[in-house]
Amino acid sequence: MSTQINETNFTQEVINKKGLVLVDFWAVWCGPCRILGPIIEEVGSEVKDVLIAKINVDENPVLANQFGIRSIPTVILFKDGKPVEQSVGVRSKEDFIAMINRNR
Amino acid sequence: MDTTHNVIIIGSGPAGLTAAIYNARAELHPLVIAGLEPGGQLMTTSVIENFPGFPDGIEGPVLMQNMIAQAEKFDAKLVYENVVSVDFNQKPYKIKTPGNEYLTKSVIISVGSKPRRLDLESEAKYWGKGVSTCAICDAAFYKGKVVAVIGGGDSAMEEANTITKFAKKVYLIHRKNEFKASKIMQDKTFTNPKIEVIWNTVVNEIVGDMVVTGLTLFNNQTNTESELKVDGMFLAIGHIPSTEIFKDQIELDEVGYIKTPDGVHTSIEGVFVAGEVADPSYRQVITASGMGCKAALEAERYLSHLL
């Protein structure tokens, strides 16, 4: 299960969160995002202690701009509220799990 | 690692997925190494109006998702990994990805082609941070901003015009003093008030902080460097076949396309080819699918002779 993040709950759900949050920046019109969506959900069901969050860039342009998002899908891993690693494009489930593990 | 697959399909555009559907229906349990850009180039297009059977057109990404679903329904397995090397010197053939090594009796290569890059270090650094090859995907991020498009062909003109729907200004930068684009696209470009053409110029460096903030340009007539402030750069300088990993393993032509006597077979027994990687001339969804079908049937025939 992923949490929908918007400009209202971002601070509470991501910035103030202790530990790891994996944030998927996406949009409805983005083809690769539709492929990545289920992969990110799978990551969430395997790695229970990491919050999986999704940000729709069309509805939340301020957040997209704040993190310099210029291509989607972009995934940013936050640790204790700070971005620690980022990837652009579709990646495999194993890649994301490795990304999470090396930032624990 | 232990199992030897019947057939591994490298690539997941229309060619690879059509091959997967055919081989899966033949109960060969194909493995599709789909890459990190699954669905291929169609994932970054909008509506496809010339694919038969869809009178109202179909969106590229939807068509590809349907093909993936169709292949998986018949038990094709997709993995989202990039192939890093292949070994066709001994059987079973070996295919390596960063995390796995696969063995297979036959291979269908359908890796397609990819947008040509400038090959600058700064280009890799700002990939997805202001450097893009897909206006349809990323133009919306440049509302009210200034953007450079590099290229002189139809696709450069198309990208430039698409981006003007969002950006306030588009510089179209070309290394020559004339475009090779069609007249209709050139007219559209020259009459678009938001587009300014910069002739005889190449990009020497991309500069920025967290995202792109500008370009260092080089004018090849005056031999002078200059700075240009932009928020993003879109590349439209053609496509190259994605065949580096095969170059010591299989015969390629001088550009890098895989050589094939008949559009299906390659210089290696049991290794077949489909789609744009062996077809520089047509490059259509339907031709790629057709080639995928042929390759799948040839692979099936080859496997039946092995038993």
C-alpha cells in the first residue's frame, strides 16, 4: 500500500518521518510511470518498514519543482526527512530494494 | 542460473512482445529481458493512428501495456533488467544482467534503437534534471521557462514546436547552416514566434546546479564560445541501434545494425533478430511486430529441430 502525498501532507508524511520513505513522482499521462507503479507497490509489500509514497506532479507542481523533477518517473529515497538517493526512469524491484538497503 | 531457457527475448518493444506472445502461446515459456525502458520507444509517444484495428487510434503506452498483459497471460515472464553482456560462443548461450546470468537455447534480439546523445559528462549528470530526449514526456515541466532543442531534422522541429506549448522561448540549435527537415516542418518552425534558430553551433558543455541552468555553446564558423541561459535541453539528433553489447558476438553493419540475410536470421545459429535493430528503413510498430512474429516462428522451428 502506498500513501498519496500532496503539498498539504508532505511535511508530515515525508519530512518529519523518521527512517526511510521512498517517493515516486509520477503523472497520469506518463507511460513509463504506469510500468513503474506496480513495481513500486511490490517493493512496498516486501520492505515493510519503508513508507512508500506517491506524488502526482501535475497536482503538486510546487513539490516537483522543489526537488528539481524534470523527467518522470523519478524516485527519491528520503532518510529522516532528507533526500539521500534518486533514480530516473523504470528500475527493477531489486534495484529499489538495494537502494533502500544501502541507505539503512 | 541452473535452468536453460528455450528462448530469451531481449527487448520489450512491439517486436519483442509480439515474439513473446507467439512463443508463449507455443508453450515455450519465453523469458523477456525487458530492460529499464520497457515498452520501448512507444512509451514516449502519444496517439498511434496507423496501427490496424484501432480506428480511433491508441495511445502508445496503452498499446504496449496491452502487449505486456497479452504476453504475460500466456505465461511469458518479464524481468526489468538491462543486458550487460552476451556469450554466443558456446551453447547454451549466456546472457548477463547486473544481477543475473541466464542460459538459453535460442535468443531473439529486439533491443531497438535509442536516441543519440552528445556523450558529454555533464549530459549524464543532468539526465532527468533538465536534459531530455522526449518532449512529449517532459515538456510540461517547462511552463514559462527557456529551453534549447538540439538538432536539424523533422524530430527536432517537432520537439521544438511541442515545447512552445509550455515554454516561453525555445532556441533551436543546429551545427549546420541549414536544416534537413521537411519543408512543412521548417515553415512551421520559422513562423513560430517562440522559436529562435542558432546556426552553426554545437553544445560544448551543460552547466547547472541542482538542475540545468545553461549551455556553453561553440560556433563552428567564428570559432567562438558563448554562454546561453536555459532551463532545459532536449536532444533530437537521431537514433542509433542499441547494439554495443553484441559487437564482438554477432555481425553488425558499419552503423551498428545487426546484419541479417532475410530480416530474421543472424550470423549465429539460434539467434534471431526483430524490429528496428535490424531495420533502419521502415521503423514502424506494425513492421516491428511482424518481424517479431517471424523471429518467434523461426525460433520455434529451430528449437523443434534440437529435440
